[in-house]
Amino acid sequence: MRIGIYGGSYNPPHLGHLHAAVSAARYLALDRLLLIPAGIPPHKELASGSPAADARAEMTRLTAEQAALMTGIPVTVSLMELERAGKSYTADTLTALREQHPNDELWLLMGTDMFLTFQAWYRPESIVDCAGLCAFGRSETDTEELFAVQRDYLMKLFPKARIVTMVLPNLVEISSTELRAALPDGGAERYLTPQVYGYILREHLYGTDVDLKRLTIERLRPVALSYLKAKRVAHVLGVEEEAKRLAERCGADVGKARVAALLHDCTKKLELDEQLALCERYGVALNELERTALKLLHAKTGAALAREVFGADEDVCNAIRWHTTGRPGMTTLEKIIYLADYIEPNRSFDGVDVLRAVVYDDLDRGMALGLKMSIEELQERGSPVHHATLEAYDYFRELLGDTDDT
């Protein structure tokens, strides 16, 4: 197995880090990539006001998920340097990783500045014994000619070293120092993934100070995405797009539809114990089925989080609460979110095109068909059907005055 190792302060991790990691993974044909946030960097102190280690770790994890999505390989975060006492020396990290992966091919990824000073690192000979070096340019002046001189020099110092250099195709020129300085004034969003930027806003890092209960849609979107797994981002953005379309078609409140859509899955990634803890914290009542069903729990905890953290009104909270089960007597907004979640552009299950056509012809008939499809799917899997779903299906059939669900 070929494993890439990319360490750094990640304070914060930005698009320069992401594109470098992805490009190097493709260039080296890596099977796995490991991101390692530094505890106490040996070459520089962390900037004053830097977030705690757990916050840097979480931002790195968000970046790792995005890198995994882009490369198709496992990208994970190691906390070994954050948990290690004293300064974080790469030689120590690679020695430990070599012991963990004795039969794997390790590659240490680094930018130009690190590559050009590699001979002055702590125990460089130990590093090249453990791993190959892959250096990449991070500015327009980082040319192959510059790399070649250093590469030849290092090969003379360490004849057995494996060294490759590359110029990044997606160059993002920004230093972490410049980025941190720009964040309080909102001038750094374009250098960060939406998830990392949203996490910074929601945790008020780097001097950002936004009121989470008074966010515009543009500010809410990255904050909402920061709660998600990377693979769910496209779905949530698709639900926002679909909800906006349906709200405009039905004459509903477009702003509320977009807020509910962005937040409807905000607790989806949480495990059962975390979901139950939120229910206890926010006083969410549960029946026996809901206590063991993550799909049902996330709608209830999502509604609670939307209310308590983002100040969402009851219309929005109820739309989130009922987007999984439905209920009799649903409001227009509740129906919009239920159906937008079902038919957003990324959905491709059998029958989705028929459901889309019915929804845009008649919202209530779309609800009847959507509920029927949901019940049939659960029954085929041998899963219990929530009473609200059965009651909602009966309600819409009676409302329509017939048993023809299409």
C-alpha cells in the first residue's frame, strides 16, 4: 500500500492544503492519505489567538472528508502529534508510522519552503529512511528549475532517498497568516471549503463574530454544511434548490423553505448516543421506535438544533421535524421540505421521475405518492413504519377523495 503523509499546523486548513493533498495523491497514485495537524510545530510557534487543538483537528477532518470525496481514496486524520508532549518532530512521527506500516510505501508531502530547508530539519536522514519525499510548488515562482537544484543537492546528501517534485495544477496562493488576518472582515471565504468556513463562523474562531440566530442565507449555507459529512453536501444543496423552486411555484415563503432545507439534515451524521443526548438536552419526547431509529431521530434533533442554535421559527422547525415521516394536516412548507428531500436533483431511484411529475402537477397528490413509496420501501426491508407516516398516507388519500395515488 502506498500511503501519503501530509502534516501542518492547519491553522486553518485552506484550499491550498486541499488542492496540494489531492494533486499529490493523484500524482503518486496513493492508496491512502493521512493528514496530521501539528501539536507544537518545531519551526514556529502557533499564532496568538489560534484555536484549541480539537478545533484544528475538526477543521482538518472536514478537509480530509472533502479530499476523500475528490480522490476516491481513504483520507484520515491522525492526532498523534496533537497528543504528543513537546514539539512535533516529523522524524518521530515517521518513525512511529514506519513501525505501524512496516510493509507499506510511505511518502511525506511538503511545500516548497519545507523542501528547500529539508537538510536543516531534525534528523533528516531518519526521515528519508522511513519515507520518500514529495514536494510541490505553492506559488508561481516555485518552478521545476528551483526544485531541480535542491533535489540534486539532497540526493548527494542522502543517496538512498526517494524524491519527487511537482508543480500544482490548481494553484491557490494564500498564506495562513494572511488568511487569518482577513477572516474577521469576511475576506477569506474564497480560500476555504464551505464546511471549514462554516465551522469557523459557528465556533467564532479567528476573530469572527456572527450572530447565528441572524444569519443571511449566504452565511447560513456554509454553517449548515459544516455539520454534514462531505458526501451529504450535494444532497442538502439539492434540497435547497428544489425547495426554492417548489416554494416559488406554490406561493410559499421562499426564505423559510431555504432555511429549512439547509438545516433539515444538520444532525444526520450523529450516532445514536449523540442523538439521544441532544433529545435529553432539548427536552425532545420520543416513543419506543424513535429511540432506536437514527433516521427518525435526526429529524427531531435537527428541529431542536434549528430552534435553539439558529433561532428558526416554528414553521421552519416543524418542516424539519416532519421531513422524514410526514404527518396528517401538513402545512405547505412541511410538504415542500418533505418532497424536496425526496425529489431533489441528485435523487436517481426507480420512480423518481414519475414522483417529480406528480409533485409539480399537484402537491397533495405528490405527498400521497411519496408516502406510499416510503411505506412500500420500509415494508420491503422489513422495517417498522412510523405511525405518523401511516396516518399521513391515510389523510392524503382521504383528502384526495380516492385511492388512486398517482
